[in-house]
Amino acid sequence: CYICLSDYEEGDKLRVLPCNHEYHVSCIDKWLKEVNRVCPLCRHDVCGAGGECSGTNADVSTQ
């Protein structure tokens, strides 16, 4: 995770932003609410004009 610098582990909950960058749900939610409305990596605006931030959830799994 680019925010907390920890590796993803099996069972971790991830959020994938519209720019396709992924982060731990807790890390990116805090980032978007408290720090900024953009992706920490590419600075893509992930919140619409109404302030609604978008992203999809995913689980880490090994295959």
C-alpha cells in the first residue's frame, strides 16, 4: 500500500480507485476524507463535484 507502505496480505480489504490504483480500504478512506480528494500516486481526482468519492472494493487472495 503506497499510503502505509505495508505489503498486501491475504484477506486484506482493498479499494480500487477509478485510476486503477489500489490501497487498503482504511488507508485510502482516511486519505480521501482527511487529506485529499485525489489518488496519492497519480493525483487523479476521485471525487465528483458533489463530493462523492468513487472506488470499488476487492479482497487480496493468492491464486
